[in-house]
Amino acid sequence: MRILLPDGGYRLGRAVVARRAPAEVPAQLRAISAALVAVGVVGAGYGFAIALRADAVGRHPISAAFGTSAPVTVTPSETALSLGPAD
């Protein structure tokens, strides 16, 4: 990689590239950096998904008809449910 300076030289660019060579970075530091970048990307994705869902809820016909909150009644029951065929 050559970075041409106004005088036509490329020594400074070559020194900068050589100084940041990936082989000089310890493997543990690269692994930690990759993990932090991955966590950041996943977090940004979740944030974007939540923003889209919040916008969708604001435009939904049910929220337009009933508002942003609604009363809910939960009644516990003791009904047995089958998990599969009884052998």
C-alpha cells in the first residue's frame, strides 16, 4: 500500500501501515476486540428492531382505537393439558 505525499514519497504511509500490522497485535486482544464488536453489532440490531416495533405499535389500528393501554383480566385455571399421547 502506497500513500503518496505531495513530494512523491511514501515512507510515512509505509511506516503507518507497517506499525499497525495485524500480526503484531496479540491474539487475545484480537479475540476480545472481535467479541466487543460483535456485541456492539448485535446491540445495535436489537435497538433498531425495538425502534421499528415501537413505531409499528404507534401506527397499529388497535392502538388507534383503544389507546396505548388497555385493562387485562387474567384468570388462573386448573385445566390439565396433555403433553402427548399416553402410552
